[in-house]
Amino acid sequence: MQTPPGIEQACDVPFGALYPFLVITFAVTGAVFGAFFFLADWVAATFGEPSGHHPLFILAVYAPAIAAFIVVAYYSGSRGLRGFLSRILLWRCPAWWYAFLLLGIPLIFVGGSMLKGNWGVDPLPGLNATLAAMAFMLVLGPVEEFGWRGVALPLLQRRMAPIWAGLVLGLIWGLWHLPAFLLAGTPQSGWGFTPFLIGSVAVSLILTPMFNAAAGSILVAALFHYQLINPLWPDAQPYDILLFSLAAVVIVWLNRHAMFGRSGAATEVVRKAGRCSG
């Protein structure tokens, strides 16, 4: 890649940045949940009882994004951060992926709810409460994608085919949630961890070819994540996990050439940057 004279080119983040990214992500999350476990009285007195809206819980959710911005700034500087953030503007993706995003994911939740037998049993709260919940979720879970698909997946795909990168990231992603399952008051405290881990891997395998088809779009990954936690969809556990797993098998098969090859994998963390080192 040629750079015009007098213009400094940002370096892309090297593969080795994956390790500090993971260390920071798990360290921030571990510190937060350590405070919940070992300083419970102080945390409750200062910030309130544990819940999905607790400020420290939100901090833990933001840990992958915090780690992403730290490693990108360290390795690529301010120019690199701009190149990283420009991936939010990538929106082009084959129409059938958007159909899955907008229709397929809701249908999985509806189908799972019907299998569970609770479809239509629990009506939605009032309009204001529903809109507030949707807005809150928009700035919660999707922010994780600055880290998981913003940094981790492109780096993993430099060393392995997308099928394995998606599998490894799904396991890491699922395990990262484990502390939330051990703390009363969190949304995950009433769920089973093993099914959740299986679901995380399945969802990661679905999102990986979509992410690559969108040229490494953080926007597409964030929208996908939002659909997974959209409060409009009914409770479908554990049948949604079964349906996502079946969908993952079908999607991996349909995209088998791209998933087992590396030619179409998105590997840039900093868009349009040079590989200066690492």
C-alpha cells in the first residue's frame, strides 16, 4: 500500500495485540465482579443492589470495548482510532443477510417461544417502558462489538480460517459472561450456563460469515448483537438456543467455502492501514 509523500500512515494492530486485549477485558470484568462478591455491602450502599442496570454491571459489559480502544490507541495512535471507528460506517452486506438480521432472528425467538408454550402469554409492558428498554439495550450489549468483532475476530482470522476463529471467539465470549451467572440480580442469574455457552458459539458461527460479507463492519455486528437482546422478542429459552444451533449448522454449510477458506476473511482492525510491524 503506497502512502502519498508527507502523509503519515497508521499501522494496523498486530496479532499480538489479541493477548493484551483479552487480559484487559477479563481484568476489568473480574475486578467489577470481584467488587460485587467481596465488597458486596459497600457496592450495594454506594451504587445499589446488583441488577442489569447497575453502573458497575454496565462497566463490566463495556470491558471489551474499553480494551479495544486501549489496544488500538496504543498500537495505532489517533490515526488508527479514526480508521478503527470508520468501520462503524460500513453497512453494505448481501440482502439475504439483512433478511436474516431483520426477520430470521425474530422468527427464531418466536419459534422458540412457541415450542416453550409461552407465545403470547406475557404481553409487552406499556409503550414508554418498551421504548425505554429498547433504548437501554441499544447502548448496552452492542457496545461489546467494538471488542469482539472490532478487534478479536479480525486478529483471529489472520491465523485461522473463519470457522475456527468464530468457534474460538464464541467460546471466549461465552466464558467471559460466566461471572454474571454467579451473581444474584443479574439477567443471567436465572439462566443455565452450559446452554448459554452453546448458544454463544452458535451465534458466533452465524455472525462470522455475515461480518466477513460486510467487510468487517462493526455496525453490522452491533445490529446483530442488538437483535439478540431486543426486548421486543419473547422469552424462548432454551429453545432459542436449539434453533440458533440449527441455524448455525445450515449457515456454515451454505457458506462452507468462505468459512473454511481465508481469502474473504476480514482481518483489518484499522481500516486502510498498513502492516507496519507485528
